[in-house]
Amino acid sequence: MFPYIALEIRRTLRDPTFLVFGTGMPLMMYLLFTNLGGSGSYDDWKAASMVGMAAYGALGSAMAIGTGIASDKSLGWLQQLRITPLDPWRAVTGRAISSSVTVLPTVLAILLAGGLVNGVRLAAWQWGALVLLLWLGALPFTLLGIGNGYRLTPQGTGVVNVACLMGFALVGGLWFPLGVFPGWLRAVGGFTPAHGFADLGWSTIAGHAPGAGSLAVLAGWLLLFGGYAVMSYRRSARTV
């Protein structure tokens, strides 16, 4: 499986578009949202928004792998892959690991903007924990993107990924705090994978470990999206 992971990493890094759209857009949104009005008195908001927008960018970068997979399917790459000894779980796991390289630049760029441009101040361990948790915590969304790519056409994958990205970001509280939502929507938002993901970072900047509830929500979605990705891979073997 390791040669396969190395191959997919090289293929991913040949396409620089993820740096433009996956990193540039959330970075600009973060700087815009947190500097409207030119006031420097919203330090807590700038830190919380930094985490939310880093989570949003990581989510988008993680799911974007699905479009590449759908294109590979149409070009016959999956037919070549199926003649190798890789079983569905290893194929999906290998693609998920290789796809994680697109998440890290997004997380680092927004955290650097928070510290260098917006003056967010955290302890060294908090910065390190943010990078690690927001990088690894994006895995469920990588699996969702992989599942969409194996199941849908390139055009369909792009549309579904954007719909999921916007829905998760809005309902999960990545752009606006859940506290401003109506009670019923606030309750729904607490169970979304995006909120559980971002709470890894919000807990870190608050100086404590993530809550058991957020970890349980994220773990549940990880299993669900992982099963979906494997099922989609198996289905693609019957339709391609």
C-alpha cells in the first residue's frame, strides 16, 4: 500500500489548483471577516474565527479529492487499480492518507494569518495542537469526498461537494457562532461533523481538551463516511 500512497501524493502535488482554491479562498474570507471596520478589539472573535475558517478550508481541501477520483474513474485509472492486490479498505485508506497533503497547507496558512496579521496570541503547545488536530480531524471529510468521487461523475461530485461544504460550514457554525441560531437549528448544528471538527480547535484555544461529545460525534461520522467510501469503491468496480 505504501508505494500506492507515494504515487497518489506525487499525483496530487502535480496539480497546484488546490493551493489556489483550497487555501486562497478561506484565507481571504478569514482576513475579510475579521477586519471589517478596522477594529482591533475583537481578539476572541479573531481567534475563534481563525479556527472556524481553518476548519472550513481544511474541509474543502479534504473533500476536493473527490473530483480528482471521479476524473480518474472516467479515464480508466480505477480499472488499472483493480488489477493490483489492493482490497477496497486498503485502496480507500491509501487514497485518504495521500489526500491529507492538501489539508495541511490550508490549515497552516490560516493559522499563520491569525498569528502574524490578526495578532492572535496562543501558547506554543496550543499552536502545535491546532495544526495536528485540524489536520488529522479532517479525515472524515476526506472519506466523504472519496465516496462521492467513486460514486458520482466529475460534474456531480463537484456539485455535491460544494453543497456539503456550504451546508456543513453554515449549520456547523464555522462562519457564525451557533449561539446566534434558533434553538432547533443550534441543536442540529451540534451534531454535524463540521461542528465536532471545529470544536477540536475551539477547545484548544480555550485551553482544555476537546469534549467527549464532540469526539463521539466526529468518530460516528468518521465510521459513516468511511463505510460510504468503501461501498462506493466497490460499486465503482461494477459500473466502470
